[in-house]
Amino acid sequence: MALDKNKLRLIKSVAFAALLMPIARIAFQLWRHTLGADPVAITLNRLGFWTLTFLLSSLACTPMKSLTGWTWPLRLRRMIGLFAFFYAALHLTTYAVVDQQLDWHDIFADIVKRKFITIGFAAFLLLVPLAVTSTDGWVRRLGFKRWKRIHRLVYVAAVLGVLHFIWRVKADLLEPVVFAGVLLVLFLMRILDALQSKKG
């Protein structure tokens, strides 16, 4: 289902506002000093949660189009993906600047010794080229096929992000298992869609 420009503009505006709400809520609670006994840890956890939420939401746009026939989710995919990178960058910045106070020795020691930080850092590094090449200009420079191959790294980043979450929480695995289940469903839907396309 295609939408006219005015409706699409409205949907994008609403989506943009919704994507900003988590960070606005975190900032408001920090300002009011109501984020809890350990605001740094809570901020890190929330930023990580929303990074994964938006990353998987961006991956869900294509299956949603396949299931419903709606084309407008594809017009939101880039924006959602860039917001996922934005929250991931805030997550990493909060860890490095606020939690570790830019103590590079401790930061590198953490990356090497603590596997959930190692894999989380690797996931962020994979998101960097995806964010940089997200523009139409980069699609033209790389060619669509090459650009598409590069952007399949988002699935690797999503897997690493889920593992980062699982290894981080250790005990209460409900939320990371839900993320893992959603990612598995998205993988299966893309595989089925690819098989149907080959048959067609």
C-alpha cells in the first residue's frame, strides 16, 4: 500500500518523535535525579536496550512489507537504522566517558578481557560503515549490489548485539531471550522470502 507524500511525511514525523522519546526520557530523569541509585548503569542498560530494539525494528521493515504489502515501512528503515546507531554511539560514549572516565588503559583491558564488552564493541564497529554508507550518494558510489552486500552486516551486528546482552545480564535472561527469538524469526522470514523469490 503506497501513501501520498503528506501521509508519508506525517508518518516519518511521528516516527522521528517516537525514536527520540527514550533518550528524552533518560535525559529528563537524569535532570530530575530520578533514574535510580546507579544512574550510570541504568543509562547504559536503557541505551543498550533501545539500540537493540531499533536495530531489530529496522530489520523488520522488509518482512513487514512482504507480509502486508505496505511499502511505507521501507521508507522508515534508514531512519530507524540510523537511530539504532545513534543509541549505540551514546551507549559506547556513556561507557567510555562517564563510566570509565576515558581511562584508555582500563577500557582496552575491558575490551580484551570481558567477552560481553569485546562482542559489544565488535557490534558497534560493524554498525559504523553501515551508518556512513546509508545515504543515496553511497548507494550510487558503491553500486546497489555491493551496497546491499555490505549492509547485510547488520544481521551480524544484530547477532553480536543480542549475545552482548545475554552475556551482560547473566541471570535474568527474559529480555535478551525475547530479542534472540525476534531475531530468529526475522532470519527465518528473510530466508523464506529469498527462497520464494528464487522460485518466482
